[in-house]
Amino acid sequence: MHAMTDQRPGIAQTQHPLVRRVLAPNPSAFTYKGTQTYLVGTREVAVIDPGPDMPAHIDAIVAAIGDAKLKAIVCTHTHRDHSPAAAELKARTGAPIIGCAPPVAIDDAGPRADASFDRSYTPDDVMTDGRTLTGDGWTLEAIDTPGHTSNHVCYALPEAQAVFTGDHVMGWSTTVIAPPDGDMAAYMASLDRLMNRPQDVIYHPAHGEPIERPHRFVRGLIGHRKQREGQILRLLEKNTGHIPAMVAQMYAGVDARLHDAAGLSVLAHLIDLRLRGIVRQDRDQWSLAA
Ligand SMILES: [Zn+2]
């Protein structure tokens, strides 16, 4: 499974008899090699995360569908590298968009280092938690996993003991939690949700390689965030309570292009700590409570 080093945009790769992936040509510091669109099924298919609205990518998805019937276009969340192609794919195939809820309206979005939101996303039906979508030989079951965004949904494919994890759990990097829509406490609870599904043996993320031994991987993500929280508390003990200074110390070895995103993740931790009564905020200065 991990030997697929020659992944090229537009070429469908088989991951399982029921699962193929098509890489979009949108590589970046935030998307790794690009967004991976998944096709589930053979005679009847679902497309998960159609991706950015790029004609070459939509052509590649339509070619991969071939003579099969497209039952539904499914989105994990509405960042601009995931859902904008849904409308065009629907226009070209007639398939309904059945997936996550539309993005919530946020008045003060603040700086967004992560991909921005696709406000045009208009689902025909929303897959709330536990709802299923079926096709010939497959079932997709919605698992609400807010945190990366408030509307993030993963989809289990029990026939393959697999979960499509979108940006909740990725194969190349930890996810960005960007307040106010991103929520650290919700993200940690959503990691626990995956931990409590022993039946899953593989994750297919929107970015990066498939994740085998997924529970060990998720346990590592939980440990990583707890470590970050510990680092933040130690910096606050030393009166380093300004986010850029905290990022400079905590992310010294990380690509500087990602420092704004890292700052948002630190902010997400601080908001979580404030809600738990552990830290307090005075404008852009943070300190330990009491
Ligand atoms: Zn995202």
C-alpha cells in the first residue's frame, strides 16, 4: 500500500477493489501533493471530495467514473480544496450532492492561513451522523467529526473496514485547527470517536498516503496535541504569552510558510485552555489563570 510513490494528477489508482483515488493538480504547503478525490464502488459509484474547481481534475473524475452510474457526490467539509468541484460534477452528471452541511456563517473570520471556505456549496441532502448512503456492493456511513471545521464529516466504508477521513486525520501532517470555525476540544473529541471504532483497519485521507494501524496513529495524534498543550503551559509559566513568540519557539523546525497556520493551532489550544479555566486572555496577551 505504501509503495505508490509515482502518484500523478489525473490518473485513477486502485487502493481496494471498491476504492480508487484521483489526485488533483493543486499541490501546496497546505495540500501536500494535492487533494485526493475518492471513487467508491464499481457499477455504481460515489465520489468523495470532488476537490477544487479545476477543469482538468473534473475531466479526470468523469473519465474514472466511465460507464458507471454516479450515485452521489459526497464532501467531508467545505474548504476550497475539497468541495467546489461538486457543482460542476453535478451539472455534468446529474448526480445529487449528499454530504456535509454547508459552512456556518462567521462574521469575524479573522486571518485564515488555511484554505478558505467554499460559500457556494449547496448540498441536495445532508449526511447527519449515522446516516448511510448505499450503492451496488457498498455502504457509506457518516461519522460527525467537527474540529478541523465545524461541519467536518468522515465516511466509513464497512465493506472495506475503511474510513475516508478528509482533513480530520491526514497521511502527511497534523491538521490545522483555525478558530473560530476550527475547535480544539471538538477535534480531540472527534479523535476519540475514531479511537472508539475498533472495526476500522485503514484510513484514506484527503491528503497523503493511506493510514494502516489507524488507532495507533490516532493515539499518536492525541499525544502530539497533549504535548503541544504542555509546551504552551510551560511558555506561559515563563511569561511568553504572545502567539508569534510562542510559535517561534514551538515550531522552530517547521516550514516558515506554515507559521501562520501554526499560530492558529496555538490560538485553538489557548481558547480551549481558557474555556477550561486554565488560562486567561488580555487582548493578544495570554497568561496562566490564578
Ligand atoms: Zn480542510
